[in-house]
Amino acid sequence: MGAPKKKKSNFTLKNRLVAYAFLLPNIIGFLVFIFIPVIASFLMSFTSWNGFGQIEFIGFENYVNLIHDPNFRISFINSILFLLISVPITLFLSMVAAVALNKGIRFVKVFRTAVFLPYVTATVAVAAVWQLVFNPTMGPINGFLSSIGIDNPPGWLTSPEWALFSVSIVYIWHSVGYYMVLYLAGLQSIPKNLYEAADIDGAGPISKFFNVTIPMMSPIIFFTTIIGVINSFKVFDFIFVLTDGGPGRSTHVLVYDIYNTAFKQFEYGYASAMAYVLFLLILIFTFLQYQGQKKWNN
């Protein structure tokens, strides 16, 4: 009876070694490219270093300076404004598109492809197209506004008042397809008998949407809200390509400011402190969303 157990034990050990061998490249990649840099940047946030000279430990000075830094305050406000503009509109349009597709509209495959295509298109290509669309003199938007009698249409990407809103439009257009697919998957998983029961009770389309669809979709809505908030705080590529943070500091958001501080001003310690403030900000928003979802998530 003892020999089979030993054989089984050897077989289990061999399986574990094979599993660890397959996991090892991913574990090494995680340690080298994620875990170690995260720890290093946290330690660096307590230092002053330009990337070349001696590293000087300064304690919490970087974090204290952030509180009094007007440029950081502008970036913080711009990030919140970008969140408030982009996330609600993106999620609303995604839900509308998903409901329309789920109803089986004509040319559903063409419509689905058209909405999702921007999400898989390269950022530089998207930005190049929208730079032409927003062109103040030759762009189709201002051309249309001029044709209906508006003498001084906005300089979308060149005006401090409109630049952040314009980038938000591009971000929304680019992101709707991704959230639409998530919502569509959620809609197709709702049991049909719930709608049949609502029909028997005499519920109309609006009543069914708010009393059946939304409650059953609440886990998906909760997930997309969290992902939407995190992604809006992480926006960088559209800012970098479309406006490069300008005009002035009107489109400086936190991630762009971190990049600018680290790789243009070479203040790596200060940039690391900004990165951890951003991390804390995302953590707070996520925590608040988790607390709020207990009251409405089905």
C-alpha cells in the first residue's frame, strides 16, 4: 500500500514543477517590469534625483510641495473635469448603442463594427483624423458652423476654453465601442422570462428598461464605471498627440504632468510623488464606488 502513495506523490511533484516552469517567465516579467519598479518609485518619491547625480533623501518634502504647487493643482482639476465630462457621456452612449444592437436593428453588424472600430485604431491615426476635423480654418465642424451664420467658431484644440472638452470628445468617440461590447454581453445574458413577466404585468418599454434591464445590468454598470474612472485618470496618449498639454496648461492632466516632470524636467523624485498621489486618488474613488454599489448593485 505504501508504494502507490509514493508514486502518486512523485507524480504530483512533477506536475507542480512543470506548472512552476510555465509560470516562471510570467513571474519574472512581473517582478522585473512591475513589482520592482513600483517599489523603486515609491522609495524614489522620498528623494530628490535628476537621473544623473547623487540621490538625496528628503523625506516627505515632495508631498508637501505638491500641496502648494499651483501647476499640480491645475492638473488635478483638469483630471477631475475630464472625468466628469468623459465617463458619464461614454457610459450613456455605450448603453444606448448596446440596447439598439440588442433590439436587432437593421445592418447590426455594420453598426457594431463602425462603433467598435475606433477602439482598435491606433491613437496616432485617430488623433491625426481629429486634428483635421477640429482644424479652425479648414475643418468640417467650423465649416458647418460658419455656414449657419456663426462668425467666430471655436478654435477647438487651440483655445484654452475648448481644448480639454475637445480632447474629451475624441476620448469618448474612441472608448464607446469597448463599453458597448461589455453592455451588449450583459444585455444578452438577461433571462427572457423576466421581460415576458413584465409584459404580462403590462409594463411598457421604459418601465421594463428601468425595472428589469438596469437592475439586471447593475454588476456590469458597476464594473464599467470603475474601469471608466480609472481609464479617465490614466489618459495620456490623446493629450500628448492632440495638444501636448496646451494651449498653456489647459489640458495638463495628472499623467501628462507626471511624464512632463520626469522626462522633460528630470525631477524623478517629484514625479514619483505625483504618481503615488494619483494612485491614492484612484484608490479613494474606487473605494467610494465600492461603498456606493452596496445600495444599488443587484
